[in-house]
Amino acid sequence: MPSVSRIHGSSTSSIISAKRLHAQGKTGEAGAAYKRTITIVEKNFGPDELRLAEPLQQMAELKSKLETLETADELYQRALRIEESRLGTTDPSLAPLVDWIRRTAAKQDEPA
């Protein structure tokens, strides 16, 4: 079984790669890299691991930009649940995530 530091390094490398691809506009490749990161963390640490919050949020941001708003909202909500379970519901570091959720909801409510 791989060591925790090796797994963490693998997921960190994958998220960095995904962010680079996202910044380059390679949305399909970025989405696959985010998904790979999420899979690595879930497999090795479980579905409620705090380390999932960042790749979930990044994937949600990508989905939001691609106008896949329902999926983006689901990913943001999952990231929020994970972070709230670890940090508490009043932690100020949750504010940006809550703001993203509000923005995504507002986009969903806009007329087509």
C-alpha cells in the first residue's frame, strides 16, 4: 500500500496539473485531471476527506464556466458539507465557497 505522503503528493500533483490545464483553457483535460484527483483522494481517504474540498471546488468552477450549473452546484454543496463537517458552520474561511454557491444559484435562476 502506498504511503500517505506518496498519495498526498500524487493528489497534489494532479490538482496542480488540473489548475494549469484549466488556466490554459484546456477544459476537457482539466476536468479529467480534477476527476482523477477526486478519485485518488476518495479511494485512499474516503468520501468526506477535507482534501476533497479543493478539487471539488475547482471542478465546480470549471462546470460553472461551462454552464453545467446543476453539476457545479452539486459539487460546491458537497465541498461545503465536507468543510463544514471539519471546520464548523461558522468558520469564516467558508465565506468564499458560500459566495460561489450563491452565484451559481443566481445563474441558474437567470432566464435562458
